[in-house]
Amino acid sequence: MGQTIEVTCPKCNKMFVAHPHMLNSGMDFHCPYCDLYFPEKESPKIRK
Ligand SMILES: [Zn+2]
């Protein structure tokens, strides 16, 4: 595992980087492209 993870947005399908500590934290990810907040389980793909 590196210093970042790559998260795919379930709404616009763009990929952005996030911190690994976001995983299993219960915090929502924030897509910088479409401004959507979503939980980890709603992402179609997370590359760790
Ligand atoms: Zn998005």
C-alpha cells in the first residue's frame, strides 16, 4: 500500500486520490469533480 489510494466516483466515474486512513474510517469520500460525498461502499472501484 502506498501513501494514497485512488477512488472512483460513483456519480461521474472520475478517479481521484485520497488518504489510506479514509478506509474503514466511516468518513465519506469527496469527489472534487462533481462535489459528491459518498461512503466507501458506494465507490465502484478503489485502488489501494
Ligand atoms: Zn464525481
